Amino acid sequence: MKNSVVLFLAAVSALAADAPPVRALLEMARNKPHTAEFRNAASAAMGEDNIKKGVAVIGELADFLWVVEAEKQPTLYVDDEPRGVLRRSKGSNLWFTTGKLKQGTSHKFHYVIDGKLFGGRNDVPAYLPESYQQPGVPEGKLSEKLVHTSKIYEGMTTNYWIYVPAQYDPSKPAALMVWQDGEKYTNRNGSGRLLNVVDNLMAQKKIPVMITVLISPGMQGTRRMRSIQYDTVNDTYARFLRDEILAEVQEKYNIRRDGYSRAIAGESSGGICAFNVAWHQPDQFSRVLSRIGSFTSIQWKPNQLDGGQSYPNKVRKEPKRNIRVWLSDGSEDLENIHGSWPLQNIQMANSLKMKGYDFRFHWGNGTHSTAQGNAELPVAMTWLWRGYDPSKTEEVYEQDPEEKTKPFYRVRALNRE
């Protein structure tokens, strides 16, 4: 499913130059769906092949359009609930419907045609308003690509970017947030929409004025270092960030040095990496955003090196760190030789709860995809930075009293009998 989503997005990108704006296409679906203009516009925006395969969907905010080609009338199911039958565009085998989706999360859909399942996708993000560029909101500036050569990872080269908000004042130290796999977020209107979210939340004063560092995994010659950096359970990557990358950034910008004013984020292996950095250096980073985190045995080596699968037990049995953690995962995440992503994230949530951590766990029905994390980003960022006071340099994070009254997470239903 992950590969199909990538191909779908690539197809949409290739057609974007000739496609109408999403709002215009939605209006055509409502007002003139039986015209060749609508059918051509849908094909340009969503991809003719995607329409035939039953994976075509497009939306803005809460409003979405589904289009599929079929000989018989399809019934649409969203998040396993029926949404009704589709209408045919007269003179064609093109069927369509519009509808609303809950924002701030991802959704799945499929069709039933003549009693048989057809098409569908598991990861359809419904973005919140803060994920879009807003009129009057000042935009920050993204640096050119910067290249660092490491001493800690001998000879490894790393690309990174620095995003400086319009509100940055060099005379006042700014907060900091670091994102792993940072190359994914350099396009403000790409699937991640991070730069839009940062600008909008900063303008709303829901997060502090902050410098954002987007850092890519390194290369040691022709060797990809991502898993070695991100999945290894020790302090090497934390030292690399502190002593090399951030040392360079701090030469250019006035950044706060207290962990209270610093957050770190990532997804998949980048998610465990973010947690690992804060676990080993809570004085440097006290706020963690982990999406589809790989708390599994990817870099585990028997009798040699600890693995990410140990983190639920480490959280329960080692001294509590003063960190705040947002976790996010979905029921259709990976299951492979390294472990179970959904079960390990549930274990992490229960361990954080048991130990009294200030944490939040968002559970959805997505695959190993960025969709859910991207859709919920404004909520996650607001929660992570809630209560921030620039006059302080520390805070003892306590579990929300309401969370203490809730039960542990349990698996009550399986996908088969």
C-alpha cells in the first residue's frame, strides 16, 4: 500500500501543471458533473490510471471528491462505514461523489462493486487550516542546502537546512526544533506542510518563535547511514547533533540552550531517533514528537547492541526522564522480521503511562505512512509546546490528571476470527 500511495502522489504531481485548483474541481463536481469539462479536469487532477484503479481521491480542508471508472454503480466505504452509492457522469462510466472527512487525521476508503471489494487507499490525510498558507501570516526563510562532514561518524556527509521565522530577532534567543529526514519538509506545500504549520502556529502564538533545523540522514561514501544513525540505541547520534550540527547552527543564530526550549521530531526510524536523543540527553531536548516510530529490533545485535524493541521495558525500569512525548501510529503499520510497529507503539504508550510521563498517543487506521502524522501536525505541535514560557528554562513535566484516570491501551478486536 505504501508504494501505491507514493505512485499516486507522483502521478498527481506530474499532472499538477495542467490540473485545476482543488476548489474549482469540487465546484465542478457539484454544479456541472455531467460535462466533458468536469471529466477532463478530474482526469488531469487525479490521474486517469488512478481513476481506473479506484484509488483517486482529492480534497481540501474537510471537502473531498472521489472518482472511479466502473461499468456498474459503486458504493463507497470510508473508514469501514458506508457513505452511499456514487453518481454517474452522464454519457460515461465515470462515477463520483463528494463528502466531508474529519480533519486532523487520516482516513481509508474502498468501493464495493457488484458485491466485490475494489480499489481504495489507507492513507488519505484531511489537513487542518493551519497546514495551508494563510493570508497575512508572515513567512520565514529556508536556507540553501548546507553540507556537514562529520568526525563522530568519520567522514560522513550530511545535508541540512535551517528555517528562520519572520519573527526571529537576533538579540533574543529563539527556541529550537529539529526534524529528522528533513529533506521531506523543505517544500512548504508538499505532503508534510511543516513550514506552513510553523508559520501559522507562531502567528497564533501557539508555539514560540523557533529556529527549525531539517536534517537528512548521512552518507559515508556510498553507504547510507540512516538506520545506523536513527535506529541505534545509544548516545552517538545525540552527540552528533549537539557537538556538530547544532554547534554550526549556533554560530549563525541565537538559539536557546536549555532542553525546555528544544523539541525533536521524526517518523519511522526518525521517530525512535527523536525519542532516543531525548532519552540520552534530556538536558538538550525535552519535547519529543514520534510518528510511526520504529521501536523495533532493526539495529539490535545479540550480546552486542541494544535495540529499539527494548524501549518499552527501559521506560518502565530505568529512571524517569523529564521529557514530554507525542506518539502516533496506525493499526495497519508494519509487521516484519524486526517486530510489530503497532504493538510496540502501544507498548510504548502504556510504558509512558505507567511511569507517569506527560504523553499523548494518537491511534489511527493508517499504514506505515506519513499521512496521519502530517494531518495531525498542528494539534501535535500545539500540544507539545503548550504552556511554554520564555522566561523559564525548565519545567517538571507531569502526567495530565485526566490521563491518570484512563485505563491502559488494550487490543480488543482483531482483523480476523
